[in-house]
Amino acid sequence: MLHVVQHGESLHLIAKHNGTSVNVLLRLNPHLRRRPDLIHVGEKIRIR
């Protein structure tokens, strides 16, 4: 399942709203590990 990042969202908020953790999101999206604090509006993030 993918989530499209919206304005004002963070990995923490996305994880919380989807019943998971930031660590799980980082495991599912290795490209985010280098800069987990930098996500962009419209970016697709795997959440499951």
C-alpha cells in the first residue's frame, strides 16, 4: 500500500495515522534512510 505525501506531513505523522512506526516506514523505504526528515509533497511512500 502506498501513501502520497501531503503538505504538512512528516514520517512520524504518516506512521501514526497508519498504525505503524517510523522504523517500519524506513525499512520499507530504504531511500528515505539517508534523510528521513526530508520528504516531499507528492512523494509516494510504501506503508505496508
